[in-house]
Amino acid sequence: MDVEFSGPVIEWRGPAPYYFVAIPEDESADIKEAAAGLEYWGQVAVEVRIGGIDFTTALFPKDGRYLLPLKDRVRRALGAQVDDVLSVGLSLRPR
């Protein structure tokens, strides 16, 4: 399954800050349906494309939708800041 969406960069404060792209509710629902049987502890493995940069990661479930972890190397290369809206393409991948 391939999904394209735009979402804001958010920051999750913990011992160290983490950055995510919030996936809209409709796309999250589509991903959840398509990922049945592919989830591992609620996470979904994906291949991601943002601004010409490809990487792999796993989506995190949060409050009925998914968050896409934004790796530091990707965030820095894009110059992405909190509240920036990024266009994302992703594909589910088997674990």
C-alpha cells in the first residue's frame, strides 16, 4: 500500500527531543486497515520518501492515529522545524 499525505512536524519532549510528522486521521485509518497482520506491538514498518530523501522507520500509534518518526539526519537535511508541514509518501513493508 502506498500513501501520500501532508502533515505538521511535532516535537515530543522526553529525556531528548524527538520529532515526528503527524499523519492525518483518514490516512491513519487507511494504514491501520492495510497493516492488519503487519503490526508489531502497534508499530508499522514503512519505507518513506520526503523531499527526495528515502528512509525506513516504523510508525507509532498515538491517540487513534499514527506518528511518523522523523530521523535527525532527514530533518536536518530538509531544514524542517516544528510546525512545518511536510509532504510525505510512504509504503508499508513486511517486518
